[in-house]
Amino acid sequence: MPFVDLATGARFYYDEAGSSAGTPFIALHGLMGTGRAHLSKLIDWLSERGYHVLAPTLRGYGQSTPKPRDFPLHFYHRDAEDVLAFMDALGIQRTHLFGYSDGGETALAAAGLQPERFLSIMTVGAVGYFGEKLRAVIQGMYPAAWISDEERERNGITDPDGFVLSWMHAFKHMIDSGGEVSLTNAHRITAPLLMMLGEEDRLNPREYGQRFADRTANGRVVMFQTPHAVHDHDWEGFQRVVGDFLDAIR
């Protein structure tokens, strides 16, 4: 699969599926993932539905550079700028955009920065706002014993605790700053927005997601009886909701 150099200084590896004649569909993975690691079934399913699917690996993860992956205080916006530069580099004027977890936060940020470039936005496990309720959940993610050997190897993580502390520091800064992730630009999003959350996901309360959706022109929140990774835990329900959403846009 190909690489592409971006105007932002990143170099993205990306997976591609489906005919290049199809409508573009960009899919963004979550923390420590890649397109195929987190979204393989989604990529294949969408390509079968006729979409031209592009699943970039975000900077510092997998084979993308620069390394090591780091977390400046507003890293979601840096990642969003990378995604927009990825579209520019490949000549993609408008696309559907999907993001899972951290990739979902990046998708919401990108949609707020250049809303005219998106046909629709879909997220799983992302809310665009980090309120005080999340502080204890974030603090509970240290130490980093939960990071698997596969994730360490895939992303070249030599110091898991340091990696998590860096991510936590940026996350807690957003909480301390009033919760702002991408909520300020939510009102700029005019494309249909579908935010999917799991009832058992402690990191993404429904009220936070609803706050974001309510500020957009055409957003809604759909809840699933699952933990964080809705698409993994309820694939059939996820397919039904996303399929209906895309069919309505068509």
C-alpha cells in the first residue's frame, strides 16, 4: 500500500480499497491503531458498497512518520490538519469521513475546520468535549499495563508508561481548559453528522456527545448497548445504522 508526504511534515501510510471511481470515504483509526488494525471490517464493507475507501495511519503510528508519536496539547487539531493535508495531497475535494475513538475526535475537529469538504461525518466513541467527569477515568489509565505487546510493536513504543503519560497530560489539559476539544467549531458543521456511542463507554458520556450534536446543523447521537468499540461489539447493529445513514444521504 502507498505512502504520501503531506504539507504538514507528516508522511502517511494508508490502506486503500474499492474502485477509485467510487465516492471517497476516509476512515480514521484510534489510539495506537492503524486503519486495518481497528477498522478492517468497515473498510471491506464500505468498498463492497461502492465507496473508494482510504484509511490513513495517523502520524507516528504504524509505518507513518515522524516518530515517535507525541501528544502536544492540541494534538487532535494537529491530526485534523494532517487529514486535511492528506486530502489535498490526493486531490480529494469532498469525502465522507469516519473516525473511531481518537480518530473520531480528529474527524470532528477536521469537520469544524473545513466543513465544506465533507459529505458526512460519522464517529464512534468521540464527543468533541472533555468534561470533569472524565478526569478519574483518564487517571485510571496509568500505569500502561493495558497496552498489548502487539500495540507496542506495531507503533514502536519503547516506553509505554511515558507514552500514556504524554497522552494523559494533553487530555487533562483539555479538561482543565474548560473541556474544549472541537466544540467551538461544532456550529460550522453543516453536513449530516452521526455520533455513535456505547452505553457502557465510561470515556464518552451521552450528554457530552449530545452537547456537540445539538450545536451542529444536522447532527444526532445513536446509542448502542456496548462498550467503547461499538463497531466491534455490535457489528450488525452498526452496519444497519451506518447503512441507513449513508442511504439517506444518497
